[in-house]
Amino acid sequence: MDQPIYINAKGSLSALGKNATEVLDSYDQKTNNLSLDEATQLPVSRLNQYADQQLQQIREEDPRYKKLDRSVLMAIYAARQCVASAGWEDTDYGINIGSSRGATGLFEKYHKDFLDHHRVHPLTSPTTTLGNIASWVGQDLANKGIRFSHSITCSTAFHALLNGIAWLNAGMSNKFLTGGSEAALTPFTLEQMKSVKLYSKRPIRDACQSLNYDKEENTLVLGEAAAVFALSHSADHATAKITGYGFAGEKISNHASISADAHCFQDSMKMALQKANRSRVDAIVMHAPGTLKGDKAEYKAIQKTFEPLPALTTNKWKIGHTFGASGAMSLEMAILMLDEQVFYKNPYYLSNPQKGQLESILLNSVGFGGNAVSIIIEKI
């Protein structure tokens, strides 16, 4: 790290809630935040009606917003929270908010219209491009800096974080807004996960068994969420600091996109530790999507990297896998754990920080293609 990177604020919208208080309360609960999808009868993690009302209010603010995809509206909501909490009054900052799938719901709607009527709406192209997530967030905030979106599948949010770090350390920006947004709970997307035999067939109460290493079937559950973070070199309003980062890839050899002992995670974690000048951390928030191969591969990588093992956890048992927003949701949980000095346990893998307190947390994320990212944050 050239200089410390501080996380000055965060904002989010998910099944956990629509503000910081609701999110904190949700993590204190021992039950998950899953529900049954009406169309497919599959377990999912969906915004509740009160969070949906927030999106509807945004739609009604501006006629142009009525045509935006749900993923864009969620990003706008989270970004507004974040900027207000950071106290950023100027508009000179960069924005990188990515997504694995982008405007999924809107694209499927327009494609169905085309199949039915052989014509498309004039706004089809501009409202379904991936870049419109960051672009519309910038429009909404009257931002004057660079705005870009990308997809690196499930590690998208952490790659956005890496981009923010790079821009700040290069002196190309003084502040950066980074994160991920995903609203892909559509019948077509859910069917894609079923077709590769990853989706959970279990009842809602224990649908996603992420970190259960005795499970005999895949238990992936999808969720929707958006989370955004304000980064800078300034400690003002800071909730945590980023002291290490690592990234790596590996050649794809199976559908899990990582080897049996996840070489990409081993490399990314070691790089992050080196950057942070550390040999250990107090806890790890794992990617652990609830799949047989994915969970075990990451666990083996951690075993090869740490001795003894840090405390391990994940939030996917609670909110499902939110694709491109999943890393951002893990980061939100890790910041809360540092702030509250509470370790949020996974019910399928019970562990505790060895010294009883949390000062450093490593977070993992990986996407299809073997793109792994590890981030280390520390208490200020």
C-alpha cells in the first residue's frame, strides 16, 4: 500500500434492511433473511416491502428514473446513503460501481417484447448497458469525476475496490466511490443456476449451508443487494482502513473455476498479507457460496495459508449469493464486526477469534474465470 486507504462511509440496500440500524439488527438475529420466490418457488434473498418502497420513491422523483433497471435504482439508493454519511459536499470524485449481470430484469423484459412484437423500445440500448449503473449514480449525485462500471462476475465489487485504490494511489483522484449492485432474481437467471445443478433444494430455514463441510449437495441461493463505499486517504469519518489487497487468477479446469485447493485464493491472500505486512489476521469473511467444490476449495486454500486458522465466517447462509454485490456485502459485515467488536458466526461452522477481539479481517471473493481478490481491513 502506498498510503493508507480509509473507508469513510458505506451505504447499502438488501434483504438485511434499508439503513444501518436495520442491517445491524438483522445481523444480530440468528435466522436467515430468505424468502420463497413466487414465480419459481425457490428460496431467494429479496428486498422487503419497505426497501421496495424506497426504490419506488426514487422512480417517482424523475420521469427518467421510471425507465431504469432495479439494479441501477438500488445503486442510486446505496450511493446516496454513502455520500451523505461521508459528508462529501463537493462533486469531484470517481465512481466505480459494477455488477455481474447488470440490468437483468430490464433486458429480459425488452427481449421478451422483441420476441412478441418484433420491435424494441427506444431506450433499450442505453438502459441495459452495464455502464449505466455508475453513469446514473453519477447523474443522480451531480458528480463531475470519472464514472465506470464493469463485470468480473462474483468478484466485481472487490475489483471496483481495487480500482478505487489504484486511482487514489496514482493521484488521479482524491476520493472514490466503489461498490456493486445486483438485481438478478429473474426466472431466467434462477433457471441458469438450476441448470448447472448449483441451486439449493432445501427448505428456507436452512436453504444455504455455506461452510457446512458435511453437506452432500450444492446449496447455492441467490440474493439481490447493493452496497457502496467511500474511499480516500483522509481519516475523516472513517470506519476502517484498507491495509492490504491481493489478486490472482488461475486456469479454468472445472465449472467451479478454481482448483481443488484454490491456488488463486492462496496467491491473493498471500499478496494481501504481504501488502499489509502481516502474517495473520483475526478473522476471514469467506466467499463460500454454499457449493460443494467452491466452499471446500477455499477452505483448503486457507489451511495452506494460515496456521493456526483465523476465525472463519460468511454471510451467504443469511442473504444468499448476491453475485457482483457479494464482496461489497461481505465488506459491510466486516466493518460492522470491527465497529461493534462482535464476530458474526456462521451456524454451520462455529469459530471465534483467538484473542477475543477483532483488529484485522481478511475478505475473499472470486468469480467465474478464477478471478480471486483478497482484501484486509483493520480497525482504526
